[in-house]
Amino acid sequence: MSMRRLVQAVSIVGLAVFMMAASASAAVITFNTNSTTVGNATGFGTLGVGGLTLNSSGGVSATLVFEPQGNSDIGIPTSVNLGIFKLACPTCTTLAGGTGSFFNPFTFNLVITDVTDGGIGRFVGSSTGGAVYRDLSGLTINWAPLQLGPGTSNANSGTFGTTYFTTTTFTAIVFPQSGEAPGETTVQGYVGSSAIPEPVTMVLIGSGLLGLGFIRRRAKKG
């Protein structure tokens, strides 16, 4: 193969990689976290049968409520919001004021339904509980496992195919006067696919191949 043809081939491969990156970023997965099936439901308590509201166990009245994420079409790979915890304590004062509320240790089951692939899996959250004031929250939720899928790994039923979901290491529940909306904490996660190379990686490879082609052409002209 002549050098000119080699340069053309390298440039074509680089362009193809760019096109693959564009198509990879357009992939979509539909999922939700609003499972209500008894024995496998999103919510507080063993296997999520305790509902979506947790009441305080001491001090003044307070609630921790979870709002699931409904069916969402998500381009993958991407960061996602898997749901929202809302902490409310209407009569709490600041920590300095001394009037607060208390939550006993609790568990939480975040059930992921992969609508596209027909898989269902569960992130299990645990918290040691803690005190809550208007300007302070001692509540954190640790998750296990941190990833669901691909295949039947960590799945309760069906298969996630090549799609996988992850959560952050823990979720810190914000105090009542903090948050994007007061008392609101989003559950952060990530959706990806083992079948689709990361678009950023593919772009870097493509740009490198195209660059090689351009450099060779300039060198030949010089």
C-alpha cells in the first residue's frame, strides 16, 4: 500500500470513529424507580414494603419522603437522577435553638426497572439514623451494591442485557432549610452500556487518527 493510500485509510478510519461516537451518544434506555410490586418495591423497610414515607422516632415530628423517578428516556452513557428524598421538620429550630427530631436506623430499597431490557434490580440502602434540625441533618444512606447489571448480575428478575446502573457511594440527606428545593436531596447515579464505547474515548481515538492523517499530508507538501 502506498503512503498516500495509507494516509487516506487512516483519515477514513478516524472519521468512522467520530461517526460511531455520535451514534453511541444517541443510544437511549428507558427506566424507572417507581416499582410498587409487593415484596420488590421501592420504599423504606424490608424489601421496600414500608412505603415511601418514614416518620421520625423522637423529638418533634418530622418526615423523610421519597419521590421515585418515573419512566424516563435517558441517552446513555449519562448521569441520572434516580429519585428525590425530601426531609421536612416544620417545628424544628436550628441546632443552637435545641429543638430537633430523631430517626432510628432504617433501610431503603431502590428498585430499578430497566424497561428497555426487561430487567429489575435493587439497590439496598442502609442508614444509622440520626438527629435532624433546621440547619443540620445527620442522615446518610449507604448503598449496596453500587452497580446493577449487565446480564443478570444483581438482578431480581429478567436481564439488564448490556445496560448497567450505578449509584454514588452514599447519599447525604440535606437539612430542611438547604437543598435545590428546601429539604430536597437527589439520588445520583449513572447509566451506561458495556456494548457502547465511551463517546469521549472514541472521540480521542478518532481525533488522533485524523490528526495523523493531516500531519502526514502536511509533511508530504513540505
